[in-house]
Amino acid sequence: MFGILVLCATLAPLGNIAHAQAYPDHTVKIIVPFPAGGSADTVPRIIADWLSRKWKQPVIIENHTGAAGNIGAELAYHADPDGYTLLSAPPPPLVVNQNLYPHLAFDPGKFEPIVVMASVPNGLFVNPNKIKANTVAEVIDAMKRNPGKITDATQGNGTTSHLTAEMFQMMAHVKMQHVPYRGTAPALQGLLAGDVDIMFDNLGVSLPLVKAGKLKLLAVASKKRLADLPDVPTFAETLPGFESTAWYAVVAPPKTPKAIVDKINADINEALRQPDIQAKLKKLTATVVGGSPAQTASYMHADVERWGNVIKAAHIKLQ
């Protein structure tokens, strides 16, 4: 009996490796828990297109929106752990929502981390017809003169844009009126239409609207000024220590075999090294991250602590 157990223990890893070598042999589905039109959807589509050519199998994106990413994350969490259903998400369902929602139908910490594909700094965008300020200091002054009257669009409760706005209010000692939308695209539509005044959003899909003269970018939330936007100041120049970045990770359902996780990680890292992929990401003002599954786990754990501290300090409550 002991010999049989040893033999089974020996053969199990070999079976996983063989399965990984054959992977994928049919369509791979990547669930994105936010609507099409934002960076959370655009970044994984760029990678999925490359993987479909690499793997010679369809790699499709499915958008399952709602509850700050929880609906799509739950679907991926309960999927078969065979590598054929993955989740691509920005911070909310992976590192934020456990500090906001009293009960989740999934445990974010049990996803199998694969890789963080890219990160994009957030910025302060204003509708120039509604806000005449040209600097962060001027916006702060306007908010202090009109407490609670300037409206702020976010991608939804608990999203990066929401937490960035809360951090801004806390550090600048101001108050805005929060207007949550269901994703980046509808929030930007509201901002463009003048239904709201400002928005803290990643630069990916918003920057072209600035270049077209439809929105004004007052600051970026990176540590230093961006090389491509040298004339745009950082928030930290007005509010020391202010930093906020959106990132886009790929994770697998719990208990997905390590051999499959490692293969997906290696292939996505290969994609991130391709000049054409880097060029597409650069158009979104995205910085390639990459790295191992262990580095991905550490990256996400650091953000759990960072945003958890913001949520507690700002006393953020879900509406």
C-alpha cells in the first residue's frame, strides 16, 4: 500500500506537467469584471490577442460587470481550476473589496496569482466648461469655497477612482459629491456631457480626450512627472506623498495546477517583451510590469495594505 501511495504521489506532478504541456487545446476565456471601453478591458484584450496567436487557440474576453468587479470575480473564482477560465482585473476585486464588503462570495486571497501585466498612473481630469481651475491648488481652493458642491465621477463604489478621490479629500481637507457610475466608459461620458465636474481616472483611455481638447488634465498621481507629459505636474508637488496607480492583473481560480499557472505566466511575460505589445501599451500610458507569480502575490499584498489603510482612515462606507 505504501508503495502505491508513493507511486501516486510521484505520478501526480508528472500528470500536471503533461497537462500543462498540452495546454491549451481549446478556447481560453478571460473574464473582465468591468465594461468594455476602459483600460481594464483594453489591456487584457491586447494580451489575449497575442496569446491566441501564440497558442493557436481562441482567447476570448467576457465582460461580467457589477458590484465593483465582484460579480465577474465570483464567476472566475468558482470556475474549474484547469486554466481555461481566467480573471483579468484591476485592484478592486483582488485587493480592495475585502475591506469594503462585509461578505464576499469568493476569497480574493485564494486566487492563484499569475502576473500583473501593466500599471497606469491616475490623473485628475476636469470638464473645462465646468471647472476653470488650471492647477490642483486652484481646484482645492474651489472645493474649500464650495464644500460638497463639486461633483466627482468614479468607476463605481470601491474602484480605484473612488479610493483616489477619497484619498484626495482626506489629504487636501476638502469635500466633493461622489457620483458613482458602472465603469470607466459611462463615467467619462458623464464627465464629457457635463453631468459631473471632475474625475480621478487612469490615463489610459482618458488622455486622448485631453489631446482632443475635450477634457483638461491637471495632475498625474505618479511619483515623478511622466517623460511623455513633462508639463503636467504630479499631485505630490501640491500634496506630498500622494500616489495612485491602477494595475491590471491576471489570476486563476483556486487550486489551478502550478504547472499551468507557470506556463501562462511565462507566455504573458513573453508577450510583454514584444515591441508591438509595448507600443500598444505605451499608447495607454501603461508601464509594463510582468514578473513571477510570487512577485505578483507580493505586489497585490502591498496594495491590500495601502488601500486598506485609506479605507480605514477615510472611513469609507458603501452607499
